[in-house]
Amino acid sequence: MEPPAGPPAAAPGEIPPADPPAAAPGETLSKNAQKREAKNKLREEALKKKEEEKARKALENLSVKENKVAAADDEDMDPTQYLENRLKYLATEKADGRNPYPHKFSVTMSIEQYIKEYEGLSDGQHLEDVSVSLAGRIMLKRASGAKLVFYDLHGGGFKVQVMADARYPFLFSSNLLHM
């Protein structure tokens, strides 16, 4: 029997070449060599795409983590840093022409009326065709993960718990929430 045809085996301790050298400028490559080069090019392109995708995802994850850290930092930072951040926020609001201390809101019903009208709903039930605007003071904010936030809204001696769920952005928009 003859040994299988193919590239010569590397001597012990030697590293075999990854790819055979390309043909010199005047020589033509065999069909197998051309196929091998085409596969290598496709492999390199796929690797580049994967690396670009990883880099893009890493940037997205980094920005999401920064947002989460920024939200958590308000609670954990010392009072001087909190004051500086608050002053910067107020300055940007004033520079943009918005009132950082709004005192008039469009309200469709009071919290008391809201409780009387919707007390028959079960917990977590929502009505998609009804839009209600309430005004009050947020006394407590609790986050349950990144996409679910609970607010305790107090006003007129009554309390309502508002559940803001990112799965239903049409029901509650944090952009409409003036704090």
C-alpha cells in the first residue's frame, strides 16, 4: 500500500504550515488550491463579521450597564455628588427652555376618583383603550429588574401603586412622567 497523497507530514517538533504558499505570480494554482483559498477568504470574512458583531454588542451592553449604574448611583452617591448632578440636570433643563419645577399638569381625574372607578380591576389587569392622567407625589419607587418599575403615587390623602412595564410602552411612558 502506498501512503495517502497529500502534503508531507511535519517532522516531530515542527509546526506544520497552516496554508501552502500561494503560487508565484507566473504560475497557476490547482483547482483544489483555488477552492482552499476561496474557503479561507470566506472564513476570514465570517470571522471579521463575528468580531464586528461582538464589538457592537459589547458597546450596546456597555451603554445599558452605564444607564443602570447611573440610575443606581443616585441612591448610592454621597450628598455632594448628588447635589452636583442635580444642579447639572436643572441647568440643562433651563438651557433647553423647559421648566424644571412644573406646577401645573393636565389631570383627567383625581386619585380618589380613580380608585373608586377602577377598584374592580384585578391586580395587573390593564385597559388598553382608556387613557388617564393623574397628578400626585411619588413617595416610593421600586424597580423589579430592568423593565418593571413600581411607583407609589400619593395625593389628596389617597395612594395608588402604578406599575410601569416596558412590555407595554403604549400604556405608560416614563417620558410623560414629570418628576
